[in-house]
Amino acid sequence: MRARWWGTGAVVAAAVCGTLVVQGVSGGDSGHDGKAAAPVRDRVRSAALDVRGDGTGATLARRDAKPFSMLGVSWEKPSARLAGKVEVRSRAVGSGKWSDWLLLDSDRGAGEQNAARGGTEPAWVGLSDGVEARINGKATAKLPAGLRLDMITAGGKSTGGDAEPAAYVADGPDDTEEPVATDTPTPTSEPTDVTTTDPAPPEETTAEPSAGESTTEPPAESPSASESTGSTGPTDSASPSDSATPSPSLSVPAAPRSTVPRPPITPRSGWKADESISPEAPAYIDGKIKAVVVHHTASTNDYTCAEAPSIINAVYTYDVTGLGWKDLGYNFVVDKCGTIYEGRKGGVDLPVVGAHAYGFNSQTTGIAVLGTYVDSPPPMAAMASVARLAAWKLGQYGVQPDAPVTLTTALSGQNLAGRTWEPGEEMTLPAIHGHRDGYNTLCPGDAFYAALGTVRTLAAGPVTGLTLGAVTGTATVGTTPYTNGPLTVSWSTTTPASLISSFRVLVDGRTAATVAGSATSAKLTLPAGTHKVQVEAAHQSGRTATSATRTVVADTTAPTFTTKPNLSLRTGTVSTTAVPLTLGWKAADNASVKETRLTAPLARTYGPTVTSAAQTAKSGAATAWALRAYDTLGNSASASVTGTPVILQETSATRSGTWTTKSSASYLGGKSFSSSTKNASLTWTFTGRSVAWVVSRASTSGQADIYVDGTRLATADLKSSATAYRNALWTKTWPTSTKHTLKIVVRATTGRPAITTDGILYLK
């Protein structure tokens, strides 16, 4: 497929099925007052092509034309094939710029029974007022007779008294007779007018067609009975405005109940179909729909989804008014945003015979996606809608979307792969297949065709790409999530939510929560213990898929203090308002300790491996120290300890040997004892669980032996390069509070015999 610029919009052209749309289009007005929008009457004007004498080429010279938006080339006999290259170009309204030559597919491969004319695909070119055409045929085959260029003017309002369309003969059996055209004007080799049967509507009576054009307009008639609505099967959901089962006055089959839900379908009134131009009753498949044929319309992808109704309406006008088809060829049309439109009338829930797959129309339904999908597939929204629609239609007849089906050929033919067949042969094809599988066409484009496996999986299920995501409300210990309360399980899929019925969260294989198919998470609370959590997705087909499991531990066990909070005196500078203490503890948990928080007499937070902290407390006052340990889930436990630091000054000791009193504001209480006498001693008696000796230190300070309860435990050296007062030099702590004695004995160290003591501290 080659990309070209056409006027002010992008153009993509190829030998493909369907409609070639170029430039922007004007979307139809759906109304703003809640009422159904009036039908849109498009108009077809035609100009004959000048055929060369040898019959192998034809042209339409560059010329002015009344404004049009879509064009196509048609010829007299619909059974004839145009073997050649058909190219057109147009002039954009406003800019006056001529487009490059645009290649049209000369063989749509649709096959409307009893069509009036044969024709190329139609091309949407945007609003244009000039045109030129050329056909280069093959030397071995003459061009079909009656070649003309059909130009569709989009957007005219439906009015009474318009010209009658070409007459149609009744349908015969699908694809079994040569199409017959009646009352179709045959252009000469000169670009002369094609006679019309009635004048144009009043608002255009003063504007005559350009030279060589004819105008074909259908009569204004009441909508066909097939546009009336009716009920669908019990499992189908239809909006009140949807076109469903035709009126009981028509002889129609019953609407079968589908095995899957019906997707939303915009009725023909949604694209403002003028039902008066196709008054012929629809035909129905004698039997069941066996397969879905997927098409693209070979249009530009550069359209807004609001413009889709105008594109569909113009194709409808070309098919019906230009070629004499009874209706739009496709049963359904889907835009790139995923909106599904009713195509051919007759009831979306009924087996309406379409004109989309030559030789297979009587066994299939046709779905076309607006756009060209040679280089890239349609957006997922469009493919999901094709899948939903195909699954619903096939589900009415018990056909699995991913199963092979057997179709019987009605006519001889050949597909793109080169396979040929004769009438009456049986062909095995996928239940959802591309147009190229049954006809020699590029449709639905290489990229879309390659993605049909995805469409089948979307339609048939199960849900793909189901992945268990985050489990919130948990904390991870190692690689295992732990929870102590409500948690949220999340997941994701590659299957769109529109094709998913529901999700179940399974805990140890049993249902713990059920949510809609549009959900991506669910909340639940697990009982205590270790559990296997997974998610099960139910496709609309009923097929299920289950995610991998995730181990989650529900734990409400609080941490424990394996070492209760405790206090001990520590070395450091002492004052009456700040006695140095160590607060100790040890917390443990069956999972993992996250932190320990000190909540009184001040607030601090400590990591999971911290088991002690330096503190200070006021002497002579009882202070409570409260701790709370937390695990990674938030479970917590508290514990506390109370302690009173007490200062016993040197005057409280029993003395032996010579001691002198020293006075200074730097000493506790303003005084201290000092001695240089060998074996001079001081003994204090106290009841507590921790004790510290408080001294003054200097470079000339000596040493002393320390006895506790009559046993020498240490020799303390008071020497210090820096002078220090009120220094807790040595400490001792016991598990419980008991009565003890602390005795210091002067060693009278040579050269520095003196020691100075401020007393002791103990903790009770």
C-alpha cells in the first residue's frame, strides 16, 4: 500500500477491499436535544469517461465539478472485471490544490446479488470541486462498458420529491446467478449528462451540475420495517435505540440466544442512514452463520471517531445509489475507537445476508474496521470490539470463535494465497478469518491479518496476560508478604476488560472475593496463618485463567520483649539534673521487628537491631521509661521500667586514714574529699541495682582500688590529660536491687598519690 497526500489530508491507497477514505470528513450531527437525528441524504453525481478507440484506456479530463466528498468509478455490468489501473485526483475546496493521483482498487470482492453496476472501492477525498480520472487497461482485455465517475456529495438533508434511484431486481440465491442491472443509465464515450428522473431538492434548484455530470437522488420514503426494534434473547443486552429484530410483519427467522453478552451496537440511525434509498427488504441466511469475515475499509486512519458516521453514510450512498446495491455491504462497521455500528439492515441479532465476501455471503457475517491496516493493526479498542461482536454473533449459532469451520463455496474463486476452488467445494477456514482467505484481495491488510490470532483469542478466551500484581496492606519479610488486617490484591491482563466477565480472588483454592470484569483489585482479610493467594479471571465465553500463586502470611502476633526494659548507670559527667543512664531492652517477633519507640519520658525511635540507648535522668526523682516495639505489619507491644538515680556524697561514707575537704562549685554539693595517704579508704552502703564512683580527674591524679561487698573488683586510675569534675569513672550493675557496699582504697601512686572523690551514684 502506498501513502499519498490528497488535498489537505493524508491518503493511503492499495488493492484492498472496501472504502478508501482521504482527508478529514465532517461528522454527522447526532443531535443535542435527546431526539433521534434526521437522516442524512447524500447525493451521487456521475460523469462518463472517454474510452479510447481500442477499448484499453479511458479518461475524464480535468474539470470543475459541484462539491463532492467521495468518488468511485463504476461500469455497466457488475459481473465484469476491470483489468487495469484506475486513478483519480481531485481539487480541494478552499485551497484549490490538486491532489496526487490516487489508485483505486478495481475489484472489491464483495458480490451483491443483482447489483446494478460494478465498481471500484469508493474513496473519501474531503470536500472537493474539481476532478480528473484515468484508466490504463491491459492490451489483452478491453475495459468494461459504461465507465463513469461517481461523485458523492455528503451531508444533504432528506427531503421529499427527490429523484428515484435505479430500480433493483429481487435477490436470488446468494452468489448463484449473474448480477443483473436494470434501468441504469449507460454513459457514452463522451462525458455527457446522465439523465435524472426528477429535479434536485428546492434548495439546489438554481445550482446546475457541472458539464458532463448527472445527478441521481432516491425518493423520500418511510424507513424500512427492518429498522424497527424488537427484543433480543435473554442473555443479550440492547439499548432501546438499537436496531434489533425486524417487525413481525416481515418473514424473518427468530433471533437465537447467544452464549455471550451482546456488545453495545449503534443503530443505523446513529449514522443517519436514509432508509428511503434502500427500501428493499433484507434477506436472511437459510441456516446459520458459520463464520465471521473481517475487513478493513482501506480508508485513512487519520480520522476522528466523531467523523465515522459520515464515512459510513457516504459508503452506503455509493453502494446503493451509485452501484445499485440493496444496502451497505457490511453487516457491521467498527471505528478505531471501538464503536460498533449496525451496517446492513435487517436486525443486528439476525442472520442478515450481507454483500462483503463474494461466494460466501450466505454463510458468514461481515465486520469492517474503518481504516487501512497494512503496516500496523487497528488499535486494541477496535480489535476488542471486533472480538466481542464476532463472539456474540457466532455464539448465537454455537460456533467457537477459535475453532475451524467448513464453508461450502457458492462460486468459483481464488484467494490471495493462490488457492482456487469451484462451486460446491468444502473449505476449512477459521471461524474468524480475513477477507483474503476467501478472495484475492489484500483485505484486511497485512498487519490486521497477522493480528487475527489475537482477535480469535480475545473472542474465545481465556483471558490472557493475567498477572498478580501488588498486594497492598502487607509488608515484605524476605520475599514473603505479611499482613495483619485488610489487604488489597491487584492484577492486570492483556485482554481488555470489555471481554472479561468477572474476577475471583482465591485463597488456598477457595473464593475469598468476587468482583466485576472491569475491576483491577479486590479487598479481603485473611485468617491467621500462611496462605496461597491467586486470581482467577472468567472470560465472557466462560473460559477461565488463573494467575500464579503468591504466599501471604496473615500475622496478628505482637512482638515480645525478650529482654525487659532495664536501667543502668553509665560513665560520664554527672549533675543533679542529668545523671547518665543506659536504657536497655531486646525485642523479638515471629516475623520481623521493624522498630522500637521510646514514648516516655521523651520520644525516640530506634531500629530493629538497637538494644540500648544512652539517656540522662534527674537525681532523686523516679522516672518511668516506656517502650513500644513494632513488627513490620504494625503489630506492637509495650513495656516500661522505672528508676530513681541517687547521689551519695563523700560525707556519707565511712572514712579511714587521712582525708581533706576541698571546696569548689565544680564539685557535687560544692565539696569533695581528697587523700594521698596509702590505704586511706571510704566506704558507702546502699540498696540498689547499679552503682557508679564519681571523681575529679587531672594529670596529677593517682589510683585507687575498688571493692564491692568486700571483694576487690578493679583498680581505677584517675589520671587525665584534661581536668574533669563530677566524672562517673566506674560502674557496676546487678539484675535486681539489693544491699551492697562500695569501698575505695588509696594506692598512693608514686609521683601522683592524690585522689579526689565526689561520692557515688546508685540506682534504685
